[in-house]
Amino acid sequence: MTTTATSSYALETKSVIKTYQSDSGTIQAVDDVSLQVTAGEFVALVGPSGSGKTTMLSILAALLQPSSGQILLDGQDLAQISDVDRVTMRREKIGFTFQANNLVPYLSALENVELMLRLNKRLDKTGRLRARELLARLGLADRMHNLPGQMSGGQQQRVAIARALIHNPSLVLADEPTASLDTERAYQVVETFAGLIHEQKRAGIMVTHDLRMVEFVDRVLLMRDGKLVQIYSDKPEILELARGSRSQ
Amino acid sequence: MKQVFSIAGYLAIKEIWRNRGRFFLVSMVIALITLLVLFIAALGEGLGNGNREYISKLDAPIMVFQSKSDFLIQASRLGRDRLAAIRRVDGVKDAGMLGVANASLILPGNQEPMKIALLGIEPGHSGEPQVEQGNQLSTSLAQEVIIDRNTALRSKLAVNDNLTIRVTQGTRDEFFTFKIVGISEGLQFALQPSVFVPFFTWDRVRSKSEAEVNLSNPVANVILVKLDNDADINSVRQRIEGQVNNVETATLNQAIQALPGYSAQQSTLNTQGGFTLFIGVLVIGGFFQIQILQKVAQIGVLKAIGTANPIVAAASIFQIMLITMVGVAIGALFAFIFSLTFPPTVPIVFNGTTSLLAVVALLLIGPIGGLASIRYAVRIEPLKALGLS
């Protein structure tokens, strides 16, 4: 990794653009998006379907190369690094939970969490203890040796959260983490997630279409047609947004 | 690199263990393919050995045939004048006549007579087998025989026993009785157990046409030549062909390849073995390809959280090799157990080299069959696999 730049934020993007070529012409999936997230801040990226939030999340996760712009994570520009370095960044600096198929099905809950430490060469006695403690904090003390197929959707999401946090990443990303959960479990998962991000001082970004879940975030970024059109940073305003959605 | 193999091995073994029923079934399929390949190889070796055993163990590197006999032993006829001429050729240490015929060995009780190769050889000369038990033949006219171990095993005859053969001479069945003076190692000829008779006795007792019955002009089929120095084989062959009329020479390997049906039989079995291996490649390749297709999302997750491609590839290779090794080991064990149950009349020989070659080929079919799936796994895009694109 050779490309470095200075930024006071854990994550900062500058004028990120992502275009695709299709039969009907050029599609601007992400259009000049600049945002900043500080350590210990939990941000929701919301917007209607096709607004570009998932594309933006993929770019932030170093899974997709932007057409132009900068993505600075701990001073490294994700847009400028090689494929091999992007894999390293995903392994060391980023934690990720997905909508579904989150866990490796043949590894137990504990083994799934420990896998991140194993990949980062940090699976020692302390690491193993931390993995157990984190799972216990997430209410999975008696499920550590269960395979994903033996756990509910909510439990699987909590294991995925533990896996996303165990290696102390700078950035934690969640793609629709509550999509397959009932309302009660969805609240529990997001509340736990938010609590850990604040406590461990990570920069957290959650993509969701469910505005009820923004109750636990510090800021809401609204995207539409690939652009970042509105930012809600006032807590009463955010709560109003969540309540409004809940009453609908 | 150590890290790559460590994580790859961990993932591969965990997946196999947690899905052991499925992987065991694949191993059993490989085991059955192994069993089939090893048996085809053993059958090929057994049939080939049964055909060539006597010739391949000869200590005479040159076989002299009547010219234009196409190296067919039964089609060649050489008189004693050629034997004398060959013995005079420079570089020839010894030469002995070999006559080949068939006969039936009469067994006690109601047992079916046993078909044998009746081989006429000159005592003390090239072609006479070394006995492992008993004595060598005494003279070329003696009423005594050496039997090979196969004849001894199947007939239960021993040294000093009498042996009776039946042959057809003219239109009559004739019976001749000999004393067994020695037993040699296994020396089958044309898939038949062998009985070695002094040459002039052989000429008297062999099957004959009506015209031959009253003739007394011993004719051998081929002459076996021992050399002063085996390295001079080519020059001695040239000298024999140059100095002796109406003969052609062959190495033992040429003579074996010319045995009736030998090449066709071996190539048929080799083709069968090759096709079985090919089917193995397709079966294993198909299984692992389906497995990779079923776990695209899972591999996508692994890549998304930072698992490098070498780990994904190494895990697949490790898994394929382990499953193949377990399958081949089980198959080889089955083959060994089954081989113990076959009677000596079934021509199956588990020769070390042939079996080892078959096992190496079987161990390679896994990785070869899995190549496409490994390539597919490495090319999985996490974005697509996770439905993010």
C-alpha cells in the first residue's frame, strides 16, 4: 500500500463517481458523493431503491473501484490501491455484515468470529478470549458452538456483527442487516450494533431501506439518483424520521 | 505461504468434517473407480504375464526364427543344422533349441485334464529353466520333466511323482508318463502352465499330424541364443542373420510383442484402464464443480471479508486431494482384500510397478478433475456472489 493522504476523519470520500455502461447509455450510479465519518460515529445511508446506496457501500467496502474520486480510510486511498491491497484492506481495516448468507456454514459461531483473527494472524489466547466475550455480550454465550444452520436469523446477524468487530477494524459496514428479521429482533440487532460501534470507537455505516432503524444512528445520509441529497444530523430530527416511518 | 496453507487446510478440513457424509460418498465413488482401475491393471498384468512369463525370464537375449515367420514361434521351424551354424557364430556363448506344443495333463480321479504348454528344451542349454526344487533334466532323451510352479500348484504334483500327458498323434490319442525331477518358478507360456521335456523326448511325444508320425527328423520352433557379452546383442544378431541361412532374429521384447494376441490384448486393457481414469476425471470434476456452484455465496463472503484467492484455491485443492487420497486408499484396500479371494486360475497379478503407476494416475485424476472448479472458485466475484452488483 503506497497511496496515503491525510484526513482527520476515519473515513472520508471526495467527489466519488461511479458510472456504468449499458445498452441504453451511461448510468451514473454514484454521482459526486462526498461524505465524512468520524471514529465512534454510526451513520445510516438511506434512500429509495436504485438510489445508489448499495453501490456506494460496495465502493466503501473496497469491493468496487470508483470511476473517479477519493475514498480515504485511515489515510489510504482505496481508489488508488491494487487489487491485492484492497483484499488486505478488507481483511484488516474493514468489518462487514451482509443482508443474508453472512456466515461460513461449516464453521460454528465461535469459529466464524475467530476466522477474522485467523486471517489477520491474530488468533492467540487473548484473541480467542475476546471472541468468546464478544459473543457472550451479544447474548450468544450458549450458542458459540452451534453451526449457522442451527441458529435463528437474528442470532446469525449477531454472530456476523461479532465477526465484523473482532479484529478492531476502522470501518464497519452493514448492508441491510435487518432485512430478514422481524421488527423486534431488528431493533435488538441495530441497537447492539450501534452500542458496540460507539463503545469501540469505530466508524460505522449501515445501508437500510427501513427508516425505523435510524433511531440508533448519529446521522442519516439520504441518497437519491446517485446523489447525496440530504443529511440529517440533528437527533430530534432523526428520531422524528424514524417515528414517522414507524407510524406509516 | 505458511499462512495460506494453514488457513486453507483449516477451512478444507472443517468443511469435510462438517459434511463428512457427502464427502465420504464421493470418496466411495473414487474407491470404486480405484478398484476398477486396479483390477483392470492387475488383469492386464496377469494376462500379459501369463503370455510372456517364460520368454521374459529367459537368460538368452536373442531368439532365432525361421525367416519370414513374422516372429511367430509356432510358425517357425529350424533344424539341427541351423543350431550348429548358430553355435559357431562369433559372440555366441550357447544356443539351445525350443519346441512348443500343447498337451493335456491327466489328473487323478474325475478331474478335467489340464491344458499345458509342452516345451521341449535341451538339458544344460539355453531355455532350460533353473529348478527351485529337485534336479535339472539329465539327458535329451530322458523320460523326465521339470514342471513350473503353476503346474505344481494346480495339479498338486510334486518332485518324484509321475505325470501323464495325453496328445494326439495322427488320429490317435496317445498317453505318455514321465517322472517329475524338478519344479521351477512360475513360467507360463501362452497363458498355460508349462511342462519342460528333454528336446528329443518332446519331439517323440508332441502332437503330430499323420504325415509326421513316422518321421524322425527333430525340428525345433526357435533357437535361444546366449551371448558372451549381452552388450553386443546388435552385432551378434547381424552376424547370425549374415552367416546362417534363412533365419531372422528377435530380441525377447520383440518376440513377446509378436505372441499371438498379446499386443491386442494389452492395448485393449490399457484402453479400458485409460477410459476408466477418464471417467474418474469427469465424475470427480463434475462433483466438485457442482459443489463450487452450490457455495458461490459462501466463497463470496470469504472473499469479501478479506480471504485472498490463493487461500480459496488452496482450500479447494487440499479438499480434492484429501478426498481423492482417502478414496484411493479405500479402493486399494478393497482391491487387496478381493485379490485374496480369487483362485490361482484367474490371471490377476498385482505387480508393484503397475499398481503404483495406477495409484499415481488415480491420485492425479482428482486434481485434474477439479481444475475447472478451482478456476471457477478463484474467479468468483464477491460483489456478484453477494448480490451487490
